[in-house]
Amino acid sequence: MIVVMTTSHTDAERTAVFDRLKELNLQGQAITGIERSVIAVLGQVFPELRDELSTMDGVDEVLRVSKPYKLSSREVHEQDSVIGLQHGVQVGGGRPVVMAGPCSIETEEQLWESASGVQKAGAHILRGGAFKPRSSPYSFQGLGVEGLKMLAAAGSQLGMPVITELLSLRDVDACAQYSDVLQIGTRNMQNFVLLSEAGKTGKAVMLKRGMGATIEEWLLAAEYILSEGNPNVMLCERGIRTFETATRNTMDLNAIALVKRLSHLPVISDPSHGTGHWYLVQPMSLASIAVGADGLMIEVHPNPDHALSDGAQSLTPANFQQLMDGVSSLGDAVGRPVAERPQAVAQS
Amino acid sequence: MIVVMTTSHTDAERTAVFDRLKELNLQGQAITGIERSVIAVLGQVFPELRDELSTMDGVDEVLRVSKPYKLSSREVHEQDSVIGLQHGVQVGGGRPVVMAGPCSIETEEQLWESASGVQKAGAHILRGGAFKPRSSPYSFQGLGVEGLKMLAAAGSQLGMPVITELLSLRDVDACAQYSDVLQIGTRNMQNFVLLSEAGKTGKAVMLKRGMGATIEEWLLAAEYILSEGNPNVMLCERGIRTFETATRNTMDLNAIALVKRLSHLPVISDPSHGTGHWYLVQPMSLASIAVGADGLMIEVHPNPDHALSDGAQSLTPANFQQLMDGVSSLGDAVGRPVAERPQAVAQS
Amino acid sequence: MIVVMTTSHTDAERTAVFDRLKELNLQGQAITGIERSVIAVLGQVFPELRDELSTMDGVDEVLRVSKPYKLSSREVHEQDSVIGLQHGVQVGGGRPVVMAGPCSIETEEQLWESASGVQKAGAHILRGGAFKPRSSPYSFQGLGVEGLKMLAAAGSQLGMPVITELLSLRDVDACAQYSDVLQIGTRNMQNFVLLSEAGKTGKAVMLKRGMGATIEEWLLAAEYILSEGNPNVMLCERGIRTFETATRNTMDLNAIALVKRLSHLPVISDPSHGTGHWYLVQPMSLASIAVGADGLMIEVHPNPDHALSDGAQSLTPANFQQLMDGVSSLGDAVGRPVAERPQAVAQS
Amino acid sequence: MIVVMTTSHTDAERTAVFDRLKELNLQGQAITGIERSVIAVLGQVFPELRDELSTMDGVDEVLRVSKPYKLSSREVHEQDSVIGLQHGVQVGGGRPVVMAGPCSIETEEQLWESASGVQKAGAHILRGGAFKPRSSPYSFQGLGVEGLKMLAAAGSQLGMPVITELLSLRDVDACAQYSDVLQIGTRNMQNFVLLSEAGKTGKAVMLKRGMGATIEEWLLAAEYILSEGNPNVMLCERGIRTFETATRNTMDLNAIALVKRLSHLPVISDPSHGTGHWYLVQPMSLASIAVGADGLMIEVHPNPDHALSDGAQSLTPANFQQLMDGVSSLGDAVGRPVAERPQAVAQS
């Protein structure tokens, strides 16, 4: 850490900083010849120190020189992490995977129509929401455990691992029982207790970026899962909130490219939520693979204009087939061909 | 709802909209003579309808004409809500209250020094965090139930109601047992299960705005609590996330003025988190009362440069005294004098 | 336009709206059976009407049903616009072009090294800044007309059209004399007088999106140029300002896909400014072409760590060659192969 | 400046940094014992250095330790600047002033009705737009020089200094001839040539914050005017662009409080544009004075629902009178009473 003093600081204020550092078993080193008076902090610093020193009289600001996240950093773990799932599906490590299915599980028919459609088109992982976070208490909230069972059954029948959103502490056991991957949604990215509990299940966890969260906060949130001893964490960019309202969110593809550099964790892209318009899903899927995403998460509904949630951003199975074709050509062109289809016999 | 058709829509697409509305027991009315072809939807609409119709061919966009929140709206409840607490403290209804105390409860001494300081200066409600949401798993996470007990004891001894953050489902009972007001933090504003459970306790709930949440989403989140039959909801503006990084957040005082118009719920302002700098807390406190806030929430620490959290934005008891003096004069000038001090004998 | 009345409006307020519309030679049509009382406005509306009606007592909000931009809209001009430049270069119409060169023109040597490097690698248009908008008055401001001449000479020698930023009214003639394309920078997107003057030159104009501008405002700004009778307008997405500071800006690729749908104008992507880090330029270039951009604008400097501006985001000629190879494969895979190289003999 | 090396940097990369510094006549000092390897840069640094060093291999980031703005900083000029205008009006120095009048000058009658109304209510400076920056080329663009003359005449007759927007280089002379204060609008905050030319006139200049501009960029823009030797610069906060769309902009009152600390320049608040709704103008005016603003700028129209621009945010003269009464009481309460009325006889 580097303490920058104000231009008008006094000797006493400067001495107080040195004294406080000594109290904390740290050491201060004054640097002279630089534009401003600064004090370098030597020793083992801790995150709160920045806040503390900031309040001292005569201190203008305190600059960090190291990253606050550790386990998710490439500095600690240089190689890409690869997460193995049932049916031979692997997330991370070069070949993109596609997760697809309905936003919400509504009925067996709707789920089956969507699930069999996406499997046929070449999806690797089946998605479906049983617990839905809805802005309004007056909206459809999902089928709950009944939905989980339907999802697990469909995945098993089609030979696909499944992913579903874990919404709350009270659903941890049920979700871990029925799902291969636990999705933490954007509104829960900083629900730290939920992150820890998800981590403890040992299941793979997909952590969506908070719509108002920085990349640094996102990686710090991943630390909550990783620090439970669970290495099976994948990240998911799903758009951030900006002033632009012509799209539901602003997909931050810069973030995908940057996180691939900062971290070894796989990064999935969710252009359905990221754009909010079905007709933008295919171009943004192609762009996501081009920029380096390890996979896609796509909402597919047999009949989007009758969907109980997120109809506007859902593809029909036919459109999804087209998307898979496009993604497949593009993956070949950029040297990261789409992953093999899941294997019929489970191998968990 | 108003369905706006594209300029190039076909008769068949138009007919399909009318047919879909009929299926849903709604009625469409074409409006002619307007710039674009539009269809007004007659009957009892539901929120998802917008999404559904948006996906239909030939539809350009679907406009809402009513607000999605109900119980929090002034249209439904015209008079200001007033929330009664122990010791005769009332939140809402014209006279501002001040909540103050340490960010985190660290030790009995630290709590007592802060609590007795703020009480002496005229604060009405004692705040203190026992469960802390920290961006990093490596930061201090709070004293838990031990902290709650210390807070309740201090409140009781000083004759002040207390408020603390409810972080997780597993702490609902403990927080409801020891605290007069349950605070839902910015990261949990859309933790809908937590909102419902907080609502069920019947305790007063203070709902902080999500740092990336719109005013509409904030009022919808309040509906989750209100719709449990709990009318004791107050809102808290604590700054939103914008491109400006010179301050920790951007306090949205527009939102306070607007919410006072849209809703009957009391609105508290939190300039400690809203600015992140102790030296901006007093001016923004004055501005908050001037704009119409029903109260303030202020972090006070006996020794901010030794705080385990949020030191940079904490006031000393002496600075807090100065703030109370300023707020008091300003409240008089704007015709909303600061509320009477709490009464020594509880009256719950 | 649709006027939504408050739930508590009076008959007199409603009548006043009808009367005001009549004054303006418009007609109001009440719609009944819808959630709220609304009045549809029949006749030829004008943009200011929304503001006017919004202020009337009893009016809650006024909704637009048509787009405010006209000439840039696909509704008016369905086919993609194609802009022809010297040396047979065409912007728009399916085959991406690449504009490259130094951020600022510094010396003849630096320009030539960059220009010949990008030409060799297959760039179509040579970029170079002679007038530089710098946040600080104490930074290098460009070589001015001397720089323009150097740019024109290099373009002529290498057989490439050139593009340069038009910063101010006083430089219109000089820029139009020496440059094939006039670039309007992000800070001038709403410098409406400059837009009109650029339009009047008849030269091709590339309009960068304001870093804080919505897509709608961007298209409206393009109207200022188009309405001078100049159809040769291309747009350029260069990143918007959001809360994320790990990258210089947040590139909005959603916007590229959406604008291609809303408008017939070509859209260029500028990942150098959009990311601010040279190591993110290649992945975001690939993503831009994948999402549908009609071209790229890339900063290339022979020696980025000695650049007088934007060194951090400049590629070396070697890195640029690699980028061109990647873009070329990707263009083939998505069915939009990179455009042919410029023809040695000018054909303007 | 402090250069932070990556954890994996090599000795050669480190040496290269030292060598590059030596080339630039600077010196590097390695600091050991800190978390990361860092190099402090000793000597006279320049802004571009940060960018340059950032691109070097092995460098992770480069931290600034001093502010890039100089003349606008309190470090250089500790006392509040006070700007003297005609009729004894002073901006800055403790007593708030109010600028008011119509958004656009439309007719003599409309201007007079607004101007005499605001004068009667106690406004100090008359505002009125003659050149209007409009998002759409199809909107009313102002009366031009004719409007300027009407404004100057009204100011003279009422004994008030006047302020008007300078939109373009071609209007510098006319605006400087007829107006006491030149307003640079939000869209031109980084129109650096215009800033310099405005500075050269020697007239007082009010610089509005760009809707997407940081505080640092705003102060740097002020440097463009100040560095022309013109000390008469006042700043104006008018709301920034955020994700919240319920208000036209988000007023950043944090910024007012912070800028008063960082800079000696007076800061005006514009709640008309900052909120976009007339009914939020009064509460946000009170809040602005409470937070420390040196003045207000308010749009007043005799008949807001017939205004040719910004009707939705304009006050009637009666509402403005009410605002002045409120501001007056509040100014007294916070120890900064509203400035005396202008003196009938000019004293320029």
C-alpha cells in the first residue's frame, strides 16, 4: 500500500502515520523526490488498512498495489481450470459448451419440447429454472422442487447434465440433490452466506455477475465459494446495468476477455439476459465465442410468446438450431471448436 | 398496455395480436390517426403480458400505462405511513429521526462509547452491525449473535430502539428477537425470500436501495415485505453506482424527493455509505433533510482510524454532535423539526 | 403519442388536455377499458409535445409511439447504405474494412512506419490524428495542418483513403481538403453546429458515439449530418462510460447488433478506445466482426511505449498483423469476408 | 507516479523500466518489503507517462500520486474565488445567488413575463437561451442573435446581469458582446477549442459538467479556460447520466460538496435539468444550498405547457416565488444567507 499525503500535511500528521503503522507491526518508508510526499507500507497488509489510513489527518488517499482476490487469480493458478460434469461434459479448457433450455420450467410438455429441441441441436447442458427471482411478488415464482425433479428426469433421459438456479439457503439441499450445477443469480452475487453454502455442497457452481458489480467484486465473490475448498466455480457474464435502455442490459464482453486474463476460472456468456431481445441473441453468442467465452447459456422456449417469464429473450428451437450452426463454424475458425456432445452413458 | 406495431407489419401479424389477446380474455382496440398503428389492450392485464406480446411478429414495442407496484403506492394509500417504535420513537410523518452508531459492533467498549456518544448528541435509534456483508471473505465478518445481544443491551440501557442488518435466512429469528428494526442491505434488496421472511416477523423493516436498482425495482421489493401483511416498511437511499469514482457511491437525492411523491413509505438517507468520506457526511445530511428525507443513518466510531470496517466514512462523536446541531437548525428552517428524543421508559 | 392520466385526475384536467390538443390542431381520443385513463393523440405530432403535455395537471406521463429519427432509420431506407471511397474502398454492404494507423501523427518517420506496417498487413483506410482532443490542456495537442498534409501524403503514396478527426469549426476546410473521411469524436457527438458543417462538406463522415450517449441520441446526431443532404455517414461504437473501471470504457456490442437492425448506416467498431488495453484489442476485434460490425478502427504505433498519446491501447505492427489474420479467418467463417485490398490507382 | 510490476515480471523487464525512466530524465526507486514489487518514479513527471509505462512488459499498472489539474485546485489557490458581475452581483464567497429565466427566449412577451417575474421574486442573474443545443435537428433551435439582443435589453431594463449559452465558435463574439456570463453546456464540456476561445474573451464563464464526465475531467476542462488567463470560471452541476430513468438525470450533490473541497471555484446547481420534473426543482434547490452550492440556475416560463423547450422542468413565476422563499429561509439557517438583490445602477 502507498499512502499519499496532502500537499499541506504537517510533520505531526506524517509522524502519526508512521506511529500507526508501527502499532500494526508494519513499517513505513518515506519516498522523496516524487511529486507528492508518499509513504510506502512495508509488511503484511490487510484490506481494511486502506480505509483506516484514509481517515487520518493529512492523508489524501491510499493506493493498493496488490489484488484483493487470491484463489481465483491466475497469479496463483496459472492453468485454465476445467470442470468435469456427468456424461463427459467439461467446462473450461478451450472447447466451448452450450447450456440451453427454458427460463422457467412450466409444464412437463414445455420442458420436454424445449429440452429435446436443444439436445437435438447439440446443446451440452440443460438449463431450467424451478425457483425464480422475480422483481414483482405478483409474478410467476417457479414450480419449486417439483420443477427440479422434472429437470433432473429430463436431463437423465436425454443424457445431459443440468443446471438450475439456487435462490435461497432453504433450497440448497434440494438443488444439490437434483442438479449438476448450481447457478447463483445476478441478484445473489453478493449473498455471501448463500455462496459459502453453495461452496460447501462440493457441486459445480456457476456465479453470475451482479448487474451492478465490478469485475473485482465478482472475483471476490468467487473467493467465497473457492475458499470453502470447492474449486468447481465458473463465472457467467450476463450484462451490466448502464444508462442505455434500448437493450435490457449492456453485455460487457470486455469483461470476458479481461477475466480470462486475470483468472483461471471458466467464463460463460448469457446473451439472453444480456440483451433481452431474442433477435440479438445469435449475434451476441457469436461475439461471445469470438472474444473467448468458455460457453453460452441460452433461453429456449417452444412458444416464446406464451412463456411465463422472459419470453422476449427466448429463442424457438428452430432459431436455436441456427445459433448452434453459427457458433459451430465460428468456433472452428477461432481454433476453439465447440465441445463434443455429451455421452449417452453417465460417467460422473 | 399499448402495443405499438412496426411500420412494416402485415395484416396477419395484426390479427395475431388480436387473437392472442382474445385467448387471454382481453380485448384489443385499434387506434387510428396516430403516427404509428397501435393497439390498446382492454381488460385486466398482468406484468408478463408485456414480454409475451413483445415477441410477436410485427410488434415493435409494448408500453405500460400503469405502475407495477401497488401497496407501496400513494395511489393506494395517500397519507404518509408512520412507524411506531419503542420509547415513543416514530419514523415518518414529518419530523426527521436520526439513527447512529458504529458500522460494526467490535467490542463492548467501542459500542458503548459510540452509543452513549450518539445518544448524548440526540440520536433516536441506535445502529450497529453484528452480521456484516463484506466483499472479501478475508475481511472481518461481525460478532454474530454476541453482537446482537450487546446491541440490545446498549439500546435498553440508553432507552433507544435499535436497528441491525439481517443478512441471511438463518439469522431471522435472532435478529427479530434482539432488534426493533431489521435492516435489509443493498446487496440483499432483491433477495426475495429474505424479504418475505423479514416481512413475516412483523418487525419494522428498513429496505436499503440496491446500488444498481431503479426506483421502480426498489418499490417492487418493498411489495415483497408489505404483501406479507407487514405495513412497517421504511426505505433507505444509500447511493447508487455510477461512473463517478471520486465518491464511493453517488447519492441519489432526486430519488428521495421522487419516492416521497410516489409512495407513502418513510425514506431514510444514509450519507455515510452514500459518500464514503466522513467529510462529506455532514453536508449530505443537511441536503437529505432539505430534500425531504424522514431520517438519517450515520456511522459513528470513537476512533475511526482503528475501525474494523468503514472507518473512512465514520464520524467521531464530536463530529456527530456538530452534525446534529446543523440538522436541528435546518429542520426548523424547513418546517420539519427533528423529532423529540426517545422517552426513557419503553412503551412498546 | 399516448397521454396517461394520474389515477386522481379530475374531469377539468382531462378536458384541459383535450382543449390544448385542439389548440394545436390535434385531436384526442379517450380509450376506456384500459388500466388507466389514457388519451391517444391523433394527428401530426412534434417532439416538444411530449414535454408540454407532461406538465399539465392530472397528466402522469406521455408515451411516444414513434421513433424521433427518420433519415437514419431502416423504416425509411431498407437497404444497407454503402459508402464509396478512393481506391475502390467501400464501407458497408457486407464486407468488413479495417482502418488503422497511429493515434496521433507525431513525426514523418513514426507515421510512415505505422502506415506502411498497416498497409502491408492489409488495412484498407489509414487513420491518424492531427488535431487531438485531450482532457488536459497540458497534454500534446497534435501537429495540426502539418499533420494533415503528412497523412494525405502517406495515404496517397500507399494507395489508401485516409481518415482524421475534425475537432472544431475552424478546421473544417483543412480537414475536408486533406482527408477522405471526417471523424467526429465522442466528445463532439452532440456538437450540432460541427455536425452540420461536416455534413455540408459532402465528405464521408464517421460519427463516434458519445461515451454517455444513448443509441437514440446517436442516431439523432446522425440526422444532423444526413439532413444536410449528405448520405455518406458511418457510425462508430467506441465504448460507453459505466461503473466498470478495469477497462477504459465498456464496449457496447449489443449496440452494434441493434443499430444494424434499426438503421441502414454502416457501423465501425473501435476496440482500441473501447477497451484501453492493447491486449484486449484483438479479442474485441474478433467479437466486433462476429456481431456484425462493418469495420474496425485500430490504433497502431511502431513503439507504443514511446507514443505521445494512447500508448496503452496501441498495437505494434506485428500484433496488428496477427489481428488481421484472425479477423480474416473469422470473416470467412461468418460469411462476411474482409474486403479486398485498396486498388493502387485512385478512382475517386 | 508508482509503477506496480506483475508478480511474474523478469529482471530484464524491471531493468527496462529503469532504463526508460533514465531516457526521460527521471529516476526510478525500487521499494522492497511491500506486497508487490513497485518502482517509485522520482522527478518531474508528465501525464502521458502513465500510459507509456503501462504498456511495458512486466508492468501491471501505474498509479498516479498527484492531481492532474492545477489552476482550479485549492492546493494552488486556497481562498474561494469570487466573481464580480454588473450591478454588484458576486458569485462565490458564501452568499448564494439565483439565476433564473426561460430555457429558450421565444418572444419579447414571454421573455419579459419570465424576466420581470424572476426579478420581482429576487433572482440575481437573468438566464435565457438564444442558441439551443437540441438532440434532434427537427426541434426549435433558438432565435440566435435576435434573442441575445432581447436578453441584453431585458437585463439592462431590470438591472440584472445576464447569462446565455455559447454553443459554437461562430457565436463567441456575439455572446461576449451581449452577455455577462457565457455558459458552456453539458454537451460542450470537452469542446476544448470552444473553452479556450471562451476563456480568451475575459468574460465570466459558467462551465456545466458533462453528463458523462467525472469530477476530474470537469476540473481539467476548467483548466482550458483558466489557462487562458481568465480566472472568472464558475462550475455548474446539472445531473449525470445513470441507469435511473425515472428522473431525466441524476443530480450528483456529492460532487458539489466534494468540488467545494477540491477547488476554489464557485459551484452552481441546476436542478431544472438535473431532475427534469418541475415538482422536484424546489426540494433539490433546497438540498443544493444545504450541501454548499454557491448558487442555483432555474428555468422559469410564464406558461410551461406552451414552452418550446424544456416545459416539463420549468416553474411558473408563482412556483419560483415559493422556491425563493424556501431558499431564503434555508440560507439563513445554514449561515449562508441569499445574496443581496442586484443594484439598480450598473457598476461594471
